[in-house]
Amino acid sequence: MTITRTTCPYCGVGCGIKARLTGEREAAITGDPDHPANAGKLCSKGTHLGETIGLEGRLLHPEIDGQRVSWDQAIGHVADRFAATIAEHGPESVAFYVSGQLLTEDYYVANKMMKGFIGTANIDTNSRLCMASAVSAHVRAFGEDVVPCSYSDLDEANLIILVGSNTAWCHPVVWQRIEAARATRGTKLVVIDPRRTETAERADLHIPITPDGDVALFRNLLAHMRDQDLLDHGFLQESVSAPSGFWDGLSPCADGVDEDLRRAFIALFAAHPRTVTLFSQGVNQSTSGTDKANAIINLHLATGRIGKPGAGPFSITGQPNAMGGREVGGLASMLAAHMGFTDTERDRVQRFWKSPTLCTEPGLKAVEMFDAVADGRIKAIWIMATNPAVSMPDAGDVRAALAACPLVVVSDCIADTDTTRLAHVKLPALAWGEKDGTVTNSERTISRQRGFLPVPGDAKPDWWIIAQIAARMGWVDAFDYPNAASIFREYAAQTGFENEGSRILDISDRATITDGAYDQLEPFQWGGASPFSYGRYPTSDGKARLVPVHPAAERKTSDFPLRLNTGRYRDHWHTMTRTGLSPRLSQHRREPLLELHPEDAADASVGDGALARVEAAAGVSVYRVRVTDAQRPGEIFVPMHWTDQQSSGGRTGRLMGKDRDPLSGQPGFKNTPARIAAL
Ligand code: SF4
């Protein structure tokens, strides 16, 4: 029986999978022992992938206004409508909203079409909601969006600090690796999280930080290291620059952390030069997310805990291919291959693509994009492989905006989502197990995702759909791709085009890979295990930057006196379009729960198991109550997954406002001001 080596479609750990077909739409799934990310291990979501590959609920044929049409009709219609909109209103009147679920080849073609041929940078991705603040922080500190760590650093660290990450639930195979390091080498674990999660319960030290208190805590730790003469002066001299006034500006600030806990944390940090600080959505999904990430990076730079085995600040991504999207320019704020918008970089990208009309400046980021749909600036939007009518902040506004938009095109593998309900045109895309390409995980490892299931109905690869429509709009030669391998070759060539060592992302040695070698491609890591081990950074002077950071302002108000946090459940993923198909995954948590401290439950007169309404400035939703002292008083928690179709309550997207980080544009899904009322 044929076994196909592929990768998991869920989180950014990027586990390798072996899939063996056991029926027409049935497969046995096991971990790939030869994949560097997981060495054969899988979590519950990956293990039960075989239960999610049926055709139930699939979008299998193109549709215009609810009527089935041929691909030729659909392609012609979308191309004509986009061309007419651009002709009448200009390129800034159209947009693509894409997804970390796309493969790198899909992302590459979408980005090339929008930025290089339509001529606007109005392409953004749901990764904006996930890790855009880490990207901004990397660029500020290192000059390029480079994650400076590898999973092997977790094996070699003596101290691991988890910030804003329920790793045991959200990145379970990384968690297993951390647990193995603790068992074999006695690695210490500090968890910084407002909630006492399963991860926090297992820590040597849990710091139940005030939401958005991270900048203050890490700034104070850096000030302490300076005051105790524990900085790495040699490294600072050689490899790091600080703006004038940086050190004088490090005055102590209130971080709300218990004095004994802070002392214990400082002692652990000072004692362990081999420290990895792994951070995730609790850092990124914040109105001060970029400063939080830079506060962590500052500490590592100033103490020389970077570029060495077992040391570094490590942003771990939520989605399976958020990193691949970052590489090929899937964010509105970047060009392709880690290039920005300087004249030199624009000229380089334009010549490489032989582009007629390269965009001139960054485009609309996710929240701005849907605001532009709402106020009529965007008149045609193409949404690929994501469900913004649920997942965007102020999701009700997004639904209203899409309902009034003259043209909404959605390409997806799922027929009925909150977003496809608002589409004029639906384009059926291949799903996991059918599509073919590459993904990049959190440690910069590029792996093949391979198809092993028959192609159902009229479904097509995303890259094919985009290329066909681009060709119909007149750009035939530039989008003449026979297969995914040809796109990968072009992307690889672009990473090396006039690079000359100025960017670390360079996989141009793969630019001549044959179709056969691409089929057989083994996982490989760009930038090496430790890209900054030589102490040089991709900045103009080769030095990393210390960045002044500022504690976040209080967000709660007298009207909304509680702090609302959001997050994942262990066995569900995003809006559950896949995990909801697995009976076993649905057993872990059957419904969305509002978790709150006994004091807050008493104040609101709600008991365990009762229903309560959560109210925020953006909207209202109803949840069943779970009273727990794992929550701090004054702070409540709800999960992110449930949508209109799955539940009459628990629609967390309705509660999230549009407040966002000023640099990254990432919405502050954490620490939303809220209140509760008994039903
Ligand atoms: Fe998939 Fe992430 Fe689980 Fe690995 S840890 S099996 S990538 S969900």
C-alpha cells in the first residue's frame, strides 16, 4: 500500500505525516519519524486527520450567484469583473484577503498578481491576526523577518520561558519536546500567562501576569540585568546598536508582578545563559504586540542570549504556512522574498517579475482592508481559504461590509461558511490531502505537502485558479505555470536575485530543481539552525538594534471593567471547518465556555453551568459559565472557534474590537474590555 509523506495542515509546528490510503476517502495517519519537526510524534489533531477527509460539506463546482457554472465561465466572469473595476476605479479599488492555509506556491502567485500586475499591495492575510507583530519586531531588531531559533534550541536550553503561549494545547509536539528536555537535562520552565493553563500548571514557575503587562516585566528584567552588570558587553559592542537614550530610558515601571515571583524569575534568568523565550499569540494579539516582542528580543540581545545553541527569542506561529506567506510577500506590508518598499527593492522585484505596474507603497492591512470594503473604497475582494466573516474583529461589521460589496469572490474547499454565504462567486479549491506544494514551519523548515487523495469534482489548486484568472486578464506569459514545481523554482530564484548576502532568506540553490527532485524534496531549513551565529545581522551596519519599548496603556473602562482574553481549545482549530468533522476531537470540549473566577461569578450572580452574556463595545455573545480559580479575578476567557453555524452562542468574533498594534496592524484579541450579565 502506498504511503505518502506530507505535513499536518494545522499548527506552525509543521509536523511530518505519513498517510496511507485505506479506502477511497479514508487514510491511516501516523507521524513521520524522519521529519525534523516531530520525529514521528503527532498530537490529537494530527492523529485524527483521517476522520476529516470525507467529502461532506465540500465545495466541488464553481458557482456564480448560486448557479453552477463551468471553470471557463467562472474564470471569465472574475477576470472581467476585476478588470472592469480596475478600469473604472483604479487598482486600489480591489483586494485579495488570503490565508496561512495556502501553500507557498499559492501565496506566491497571488502576491505576484496583485503587487506586480494589478499594481496595488492590497493583499493581506489572516496571518495578520496571528503573528504580524512578531514580523514587525524582527524587522525592527534584525533588519529582516528572521526567526533566530530552531526547535533544537529547545533541546539544548537550560531555561525555557513561555510567554503568552498555552503550548501544551496549541503546539503540542513542541510541548512534548520541552517536556523531554526537562526530563533529560533538567531544563527549567517559566510560564508567563494571566491564566493558569495546563501549560502553566506544569511549570517550575508560573507568573500570572496582568494582561499586556509583558513589556513592563521584560523591561524591568533588562534594567535589573544592567544594574547587576550582567549584560554581555562584548556582544553589545560588536553586534548590537542602541539608539541614544535607550539605557537612560530604562526606568523601572509597574509590572504588577508579585515581588517574590519577580525575584525568582530574575534569579532563574541570571543563572541560565542558555535561555529560549518562546512566545505566541498572548504576545502578538495585542495592541502593544510589537513592543512586547521587542522587549523580549532586547533582553536576549543585551545579554548575548542569541545566536548560540539553546538561546534566543523564538516566535512560534499559529498556522501551518504563516511563515511561507511571510517569505513570498503575503502581507500587505512586505514585497516578495523579504524585500520592502525602498526604490531599490521595488526596482529589483519589478525587473525580476518583468512587472508592468509594481505597487508603490504598502497596502491595506486586514482591518483596514475590510473597513475599505465597508466604506466603498474596495469594490471587489477575493477571499482565499479563510473565513473573515467569523474570524475578523468586529465580525458583524465585516459581514455587513461584504454583504454590500459589489463583488465578493471566495475560493475555498468548504461550501457553506459564514463567508461563502456572502460570496457572489464561489471557486472550489483542493483541500489538504489533495493539494501539492510546500509549507514553512516556525523554525524556517520548508517541507513538501503532498496529495494522496483523488481530486473531487471540479476542485483545483489555488495557484491554478489565480494563474488562470491572471492570464485571462492579459498576463499570459507571467502566469504560465505548468505545475507547483515551476512556481517553487521561480520563488527560489527570486530569493537569490541580486541578493548578494543582503538578505538571509536565500534558497536560490533550489532554483533549478527538477520536477522529480521537487516531488522527492526532503525538509530543509533556510538560514541554517542558527542564522545569527556569526553575530552579523541583515542591517546596514551588520548590527542588531535595541528598540525602546513602552508599557501598554490600560484598556478596561468603568463601563467594561473586566479583561477578556481569547484562545484555542486543545482539539479544535480556527473555525472548526475541519476539526468539527471529527467525532473524537469534538469530545474534548463540546461547547464554548466562559471561564471566570469565583469572585466575578458571585458579583454577576452566575453559577457554574449557568448561561451568561458577555458584552463588549463591539458586540454581545452568550456562553455557558465555567467557574474556576485558574482565572484571575477581573479577567475572563472564551474560546475562538464557534461560528453561527455551529452554535447559537459563543461567537467570540462578535466581541473583538478593531483596536490594533500601531506598527503591525495586528488586532488586540487579548485584553478586550468587557462585562458579564446573568441571563
Ligand atoms: Fe499538527 Fe501541530 Fe499537532 Fe503537529 S503539533 S500534529 S503540526 S496540530
